[in-house]
Amino acid sequence: MLDFEAILSLNKIFENWYINDVKQEHQTIPTMAYRLEASDIVAEKIKISVVFK
């Protein structure tokens, strides 16, 4: 298990957070805290991304 926290610059406007291309519901602020689980790993990788407006 791994805790992940990301903090975006406040001067950027973003739309949503994604983990392995799955939109994370209720993640609409510029910080994201997420507890990574073994099931999040796909082909020995995890993809965490954010889409900006």
C-alpha cells in the first residue's frame, strides 16, 4: 500500500483526475489524496493523470 498526494498549481484550471484512465469521482479540487492498492497496478505500472480545461 502506498499513499499518494498531488498538489497542482492554483493558477491552473483542471477538469478531473484519472487513475489508469478511470475518472475519479468527487475529485474536483487541485489536491488529490489516494491510497494505491495492489489492484491499481496494471502491467507493473500505474497511471495517474489530470486533465486541464
